[in-house]
Amino acid sequence: MPDVKHFEPDAVLDQVVRLFWERGAEVTGIAEIVRATGLSRSSLYATFGGKERLQAAALRRYLERQSRPVFDALAADQRGLPAVDGFFERLVAARCTGKHARWGCLVTNAHTGAAREVPEIREVLDAHHGALRAAMRAALRSARELGQTRPGLDLDACSENLALLAYGVNLRSRAGAEPAELLAGVRAVLDGFAHTEER
Amino acid sequence: MPDVKHFEPDAVLDQVVRLFWERGAEVTGIAEIVRATGLSRSSLYATFGGKERLQAAALRRYLERQSRPVFDALAADQRGLPAVDGFFERLVAARCTGKHARWGCLVTNAHTGAAREVPEIREVLDAHHGALRAAMRAALRSARELGQTRPGLDLDACSENLALLAYGVNLRSRAGAEPAELLAGVRAVLDGFAHTEER
DNA sequence: CTTATCTTGGACCGGCCGTTCCAAGATAAG
DNA sequence: CTTATCTTGGAACGGCCGGTCCAAGATAAG
């Protein structure tokens, strides 16, 4: 009997992700979301709840649609260190060029905002970190099995290191860092994970 | 003939730094600054200009009073890799415990905000990055002169790497990361810079 | 076609935003 | 003590904030 929604929530959420990602969630007002999506405030609030819930939903979506595929590809890539190197090469390229240039990473950006203390949002930040670190660990394990790594390499510590490094890249890219600098910074650590003799 | 200021601008700026650092510049209103400092809006605007100028001044002050002394100590510390290790140990401790726990770094936090595009503010972000990287480079040069580093280490790339890593630590600390995880992530890279045989 | 139910547009809420302005107050030179 | 100059308190500005509300509209079951 009831009426149905006159829009696709998924498509709307994608537009919200774009707004929050490029401009920042904190400085993007409800009015701007209404304007960009064409929705009315009523539909927005009925579908997503308030702004905090909307931001949490946007973060979850970003994680699943933007981050997860890349993380999964990294975890599945069995080339070892070249897989990690390729990940960072594509990361730097995506952060510094193309249509998302200088946007940074939505989840990385959320770390500094006031919303980081909201449990529903903190969960996404931690899930993102866990997924990134796990993907790094899988790639490093492949590297070890291929005999690419120096003896005694602590996979947990190294994957945490690379995850933290990715945040640094994301952050600095948003402030205009040079791709060459970022890449050099990345490769310095991969050299250290490899056999000294080989490089 | 004229009247003089009835307050100390330096002391006020310190209070502003504290507010922007803990809560975030974007969500700290002028009213809150007026309340915390006891100044009137008139004095605030006459002394510092608008909010953007105030944020730039706060960032410059943070860099000089908080970051620079630590960077200088790192650059002057001639112990080599232990100096770098000590820097990160103190960094993680400061970010996760004590009165500034979970505040992150004011400059790091500013990377994600809308103000990052303001030239006066971008300059501080770049100056901070340059100073951090230079300090890392000096410490690594000492390490090399002490024979602590593996052959062929690229000091520029490695110092950039450590600087990016510091941003990662600052960022994740603000979202509640565990000190042990952060430290493990740091040490993984230092191991890679050293002679493989020694560790 | 009626009816029950959900959706939609958009007016409206109190409150805060950063900023401006001016009269009153404080200062120190003459 | 007068006077010129700067500072100060605080009212006021238009505008945007996130959120609520309700009448009008759309839908599909009966």
C-alpha cells in the first residue's frame, strides 16, 4: 500500500562519498548534499538518519567500494615485494593525479575530524586499518615464501609499518606533496625488507 | 599617547594552539576562543586578524614551540639509529599518554582540513615537513658515519620515509591506536636500515 | 476507486558561524 | 589635565548549521 522511494539510496550514497571525500565531511553542509543529490531533507533523514550516521555510511561505502578491492588485489597478488611496490605506485598515482588528485583518502582524512570519537565511525577506521594491514601482511608472506625477504623479518611489524606509511602518503598527498618524493619514501623501506645483497 | 594591549598575545596564542590541537581548528568557534582566553572579539581580531590568520599563527607557533625543539634535538643527536629510535619512542609516548594523549599533531591534523589550501597555512605544512625530513636526514647521516647502516642507503629517500611514517603515527594515535603496535611498526623499518647481520 | 501507508517538498526551528561596528575606557605624551 | 590614539566590551549582522515538522503527493493493495 505505501509509497516507495523515488531514488536509489546507493547512488545517493556514492554522491555523498564524493562530497565528503573531496571537500571534507566537516565542511559539507546538509544543504549542499540536498543540492547535489536532488533529494529533499526529508528523504535524506528518513533514509540515512542524521549527518553522523550518513558519514558513517559514507565511510563504510568508501571502504567497501574504494579500499577493499585494492586491498583484496594486494592480498591476492603473489609476486611478493613487487606487489607491494605496485600497490604504492598506484596509490601515489591515484592520490596525486586523475580525478581524485589531492583528495587524499576519505578514511585517512576522517582520523583528524571530531567524528573519530563516534563509535560507529571509529569502527570503520579500525576496520580499514585492519584490512590494510592484513593485505600488506599477505603480500609480505608471499614475498617471504619467494625468498625475497631478508631473514628474520617480522611480518606483523612490517605490515603495520607499511600501513602507517600509506596513511602518511594519503595525508601528504592532500597537501600537495610531489609524487616522486612520496615514491622515493616508499621504496626506501621496501629496500630494507629485501635481502641487502640483492639491491 | 595611545592605549596599550591589556594582555600578552603570546600567552593567548598558546591557549589557541591548545584549543585547535585538542578539539580541531575547524570545530573550534570564535566564541569558544573568546571564552577560553578572556579576550573580547575586538582584541582578538585586532591582534590576529580573522580565523584563518589565527590558525596560521597557531600552526607557526606549534611548529616553533612543539616540533622544532624535538626536530633540533634529533638532528643534533649523534648516536645514529638509536637517536631515531628514541625520537619515535618519545613520539609514540607523547601521542598516546600524558596530557596531550590522542591529540595527534596539530600540523598533521591540518593536512586534512579545508585550510590546507590557504597559502599561508600550506607554507607551514611544507615547512614542518621539510624540518622533520631534514632532522631525520641528519640523524641518518650520523648513523651512516657510525657504520650503523647497510651499504647504499639513500639518505634522502629514507628520511622522507621516516617523515611519512611519523605522520602515520600521529594520525593513527588520534584514533586510539595502541602504542605497542605503533612502535612495532616503527622498529620494523629501522631494522631494515641497519646491517642485516647486526640484528 | 478507495484507502492505508510511506515519501516528498519545503517552510521553519533555535543556535552557532565568522565578522563588523561603535561607544566607552585606558593610556601616555605634551 | 587635556588630548590624541589605541584598546576594549559587547551588541548586532547576515548567513549557514543540523534537525524537525507537516501538509501534499505518490503508491499499490483491496
